[in-house]
Amino acid sequence: MHDPVAPPADDGHAFKPLYTAHVTVSGGGSSHGRATGRARSSDGALDLGLRVPRELGGDTTGPNPEQLFAAAFAACLHGALSLVARRHALDPAPITIEASVAFGRDPGDGGYQLRPDLVVSWPGVERETAARLLAEATALCPYSKLTSQGAPSTIIRITG
């Protein structure tokens, strides 16, 4: 299996993966991974059917890619904020993050685009403190970096 490695950063250090998730998506009954696909991780921890949401004409009998992305983004940011909270001797237990991922037309090219929005709730912490620590966590969170800065990716095309 191919493990893409990003080109060296400006400081000359190469990206060094700490963990690589391997997931295979197949097309299912309609030969369309997004509509009737199946997503399976190489370790078997993830094995689920993918479905188109009702709003896009689907039957909602399974999760869709936007829900999976929303869960991953919220979990990652939650982890980063929990780490930052502990560094500042604050309790991360009450933190919740609600993620919404909108799927729609890209006005630039007519294709599709995702728009994630996250709402952080941290009862018992002053708004200014929470905002400052959230900024720190956002700088740490790889999903925040991905959505704000983009990320190198490798798409391997196999023909024949």
C-alpha cells in the first residue's frame, strides 16, 4: 500500500507519519461508493455501509461521508482542545463540539464543495479564556489545518 509523504517543509524537515489509517471504499450495489458503498479499515475497526442522505435523494440507512468527516473533525479538535485545557490546568470534561458539514455546489467551478462549521461549548470557562485556548487548539488540530491551509495529497491513478 502506498504511504504518501509530504515534501519537506520550509524548515527542511520532512513529514514523519506517526500513524496511517488505511480504509478501502467499494461501490456496492450501485457501483457508487458514496451512494451504496462500503468503507472498511484494514484493521477491521471500521466496517460500514455508506449512503446518500435523504436530502440528496438517499434512503438514510447508513452514514454518509459528510457525517464521517464531521465526526472526525470534531473529535480531532476536541482532542486538541482537551490537551490545551490540561496544559492550562483546566478541566476538559465539559467540552462538547458540534460539527456541521454542508455539501453543496462550488460557485467557482460548478462542482461540489464542503463547508464545515464547528460550535464549541465549554461551560464554566470564561468566554475570553475559552476563545484564546480554542485558537491554540485550532493551531494544533490537523483537521483545522487541512480546512484552512489545505494539505498535500497524492492521488494514484492506475490504468490497464
